[in-house]
Amino acid sequence: MNLLVINTFHKWERLTPLIEDIISGFKDNNHRIFVLSDKQNKFSELSSLNKKSFFYKINKNNILSFTFKILSVIRKYHVNLVLCCDKYDYYIGSITAKLNRIPCLRIIDSYIDLQFKSLFDKLFERQFITHNILTACFVYNQARKTNKSLNKKYYSVIYTGKKVIIHDENETQKLRKKWACDTNNIVIGMNTTLNDFDGISDMLYVLNDLSEEYPDLRLVISGIGNKKHKLLELCTKLNITEKVIFTGFTKEPEINALAYDICINTSKLGYLPECIFDYLNAGKPIISVNIDGITEVLQDTCNSLLFPYRDTQTLKKHLITILTNKNTRAYISNNALRTSKDFTYQKMITNYENLFCRFIKS
């Protein structure tokens, strides 16, 4: 299979880690991969795959050169499927795919991307996108509430899968030391984007409430986003600056999850976050908001403890339960690890391969 991936996301977040995993899996299975990204995109620098795949970087704002490059790659290397994510990518990618009579598939992680704002978007979707891949069922179900024209046969769900990580205690301790956390500290970890101020600030208030009774608590927040300055101001206001560690951009958040004692997700950003799969794979106790999408993977009192978005009292109660009840902590952790076996990396790659082959043959 010769696969062209168009990825012009400017930041290493949302679908970009998933795209890298797909490329890696397809390369390991002896498929040829060609990646087209924007000059401002960090993908080719940050990706560990740039020596394994053919990377091309051009200015996506130059529509003619961008389109010509897609066409030339498709024809030169006999590409038989185009994969894209961003709206700009699938506009140009799907048109060029149509001209060459090959399928164009799109990955969608947010129902917002299916709320077509114009008749043009609706017609374009029907005429040029061969098929859509959703990261969770709720993406379609939520979009269907406002867009009744969606036809389920044009959508498939493939959940994210994670590679099994061999736990290295020495590496974990090095990471905790880097965060200035010693063996006595209890590390609460969050892999998140710093865009949902309300959700993350709720965790800061809960940490403040528990600090006197549990002085060894530390909160590690891994991620980037535009609300970091406001969160830092709140830490200063609550006088918990020394208890909160912002790691900034983390290329391998799944490694961070192994170093956490408790994994937290407080965000409500309209998509199923990858951090949930990192947490499951780490086999750590998980506390998360119980919004749509997440509840397709996490079950309350089984592999996690769930709470309504912005319900700080329940979040606090769950944290105290994990901190004080050894049996509950072990039960949640063990079930999380068992659940991770349903979301493996190889299973995800196989599902993508089967779907792609289906459309290439047709």
C-alpha cells in the first residue's frame, strides 16, 4: 500500500500523535508512507519517523504549489489512498484524490468538525470524502443531533491503541527527580492541553483544599496551551506554586503517565483525549470527568472513578478515596490495565489496514 498522509496541524496535539502512530505501524508492516506538511508544522522535526518515511514541507498558504505537490507525489509514487485530518487538508487532498480516482479518508476526533456551516461544506463532504474515521462513537451521535443529514454508512469508529511500554523503575525515578518529586511525594498527573482553564483550575482548587491534610501531594501538568499564564497566576494566588509542576511540551506523555501515582482528566474539550489511553496503559488509578466519549472507555467504580464536569466536591472525594483506600486503588489500577488490552496498538493498526484495503479494492 502506498499511503499519502497530509498533516498541517501546527501543534503537536490532538490528532498529530495518532497520525505518527498510524505511520509507524504501517511502516512496520512494509507499506510505503509519504507525508506532506506545512512549513510551520512541527511534525517532521518532532517525529521519530522522519528517517523512515518520505517527508515534504511546503507552504500550505500557496494553494497552487500545495496542490501541485500532492498531485506529483500521487502520480510519481502510485499512491493509492490519501489520509487527512484538518479541514484545509481534506479540501485540497480530497479534490486531488478524486482527480486521480483514488480514495480520500479523513480522521475526525470532534463532533464540531461535522457541524457543517454551509451547504457547500455538506455537498463537498458527500462528493469528495470517500469515508470518515471517527475516534469515538459519540462524535457521530453528538453531531447527528444538529445535523440530521449525516449517513452512518460513511463513518467508521476506530479507537486509539497504545504500544505496551516496558516499565523501567530507574527511568521513572529520574523523571520524578526532574520534577523535584521525591519518594515521599504522591504525584497527581495530568496529560492535557492548557486550553480548558475551568477544568484544570478546578483541580488546582482541590489540591489547595487537600494540601494541609496531605502535604506531600504534588500536581504535574504535562502539556501546552494558551491558558498557562492564567493557571500560573491562580497557583500564585492559592500559594501552591511549589506543589504544581508544569512540564511544558512532552513528546512522550505515555512515559509521564508511568511516573504518576494518580492520573486525572478534568477537561471537556469535545473529543476523546489520548491521555485516557496513556493512563490505562500505565495501569494507574484514574479519575476523570464522565462526559460523552470518555464513558465509551471508562466505567465508574470499575476501571476509574468518574465525576461530573466542574463538580469539585466529587473530584475531591474521589481523590481522598484513592489516597486512603488501598483496596480501591489496586482494584481500579488492575482493571485499567485489563481494559488497555482492548485498545492495543496492533489492533488499531489492523483496523486501519483493513479499512484502507477495503476502499482501495473498491
